[in-house]
Amino acid sequence: MKKEELLHKYFLEELSQEEHSEFTTLLEKDAEFKEQFDFERSVQRAIKSKKRKELQEKIQGFENESNISPKGKVIIWRPLLIAASIALLFSLGIYVFNPFKNDDPLRLYAESYQKYPNTVFPITRGSDQNKSTEFQAFEAYEMNNDAKAIELFKTLQKEQSADYIDFYLGQSYLNNDQALEAITQFQEIISNQQQFSEEAQWYLALAYLKNEDAENAIKALELIHSKKGYKAEEAEKLLEVLKS
């Protein structure tokens, strides 16, 4: 199915189980698709807060801006999708679709997940760093070669004791669709109060969502919210959705 059709059916809540799986994968892996989704969702939210005349002016502006992407690539289906959505909403008396309605854990994960950047080992290609296991591990991490990164970070764990190695191993597990391993890794970091423990709490919550464990995700998010920790605002928004 074409991407624009998937998006259109999503906002009409008509995705089949197979289409839902495809949609979630695209949302997580396809940056352009997620950009389109975020754009359309912003339109839905604009509808909720603007009067019809103001909305029409805003949509016209969206259409003018969306004919060409930032990379100069022509986007044909975005304005068509907007027009179809607006026509439907107006025909229903400006019925407002709730973009978070009936969201499942996997979809929430895909919408919320952002890979944590390499902040501890700057990669300078062409230097003598490339002889070290640590360089190779973080290079693989930055290149999204997660299977290799996991192998190298596990080797590093045996060679040296550094909290950040455990954290980036957990990140690599999560990005490699190994949610259970990521959960175990982040739990150990939090339990031992290691460096990155606050960040690990957020990614633990996301790992639970990835594992379709909404109950434990809620518990992890509530802890973030109560302690005003890392990503507290995002945690509060997710809690509102999961508890609705």
C-alpha cells in the first residue's frame, strides 16, 4: 500500500492489523514518512483550536509551503491528503480527530523514540582512534550498525568499567529491536545509580512500550514525572495518552 494511503486510513482509523504493522514500522524507520505524519497531525490539532476562516488561511499556507520539501524534492501527495482531511472534517461539522486516540504502545514508542546521541566519545575519522575497540563501538553506534555495536560494547564491558558503556549498550539493544535485553540493561543502570540513570529511566519506559508492556511503561513514566527527571514533560504527555 502507498504511504499516503496508509496515512489517510490511519487518520480515519481504518487500518487493518497488517497495515497497522506496516504503518508502525514506517513511522519508526522512515524519517520522511514520520515528517509527513507529524505535519498532518499538526493540521488536525490546528483544526481543534482555530475557527473555520482562520483554519482555511492556515491550510492554504501549509499547501504553499509543502509543494517542495526542504531538499527540493517535489511532494505531490501532502496537499492532497490535507485537502481530503479538511473536506472530511468540514463535512462532519469540523469534527476533530484525536491524533492520540486508541494509540497502542508500539505506535507511541515509534512517535516518542529518538536515539540518544554519542556525547562521550567524539569520532574523528582518519585518526589513530580507529585502532581502539571503543572507537569502533561508537562508530558502529553512530552508523546504526547496532549488531556490531552490541558486540563491541559487550567486549568493552570486559575490558574496562565505565557506566556509559552500559548505557550505550542498552541503546544499541533498543535500536536493534531487542527490547527485553534493553529493559534488563536499563534496569541495572537505574538500580546501580550509574551515570545516565535518569536517561535510562526514560528509555526503560520506551523499551516497555516497544515490548507492548503498557502497565510497566506507565510505572516508569510516573516515576519520571514525580521526580521531574529527564524528559518529564514528554513523560507527562505519554501518561495522559496511556491512561485515557
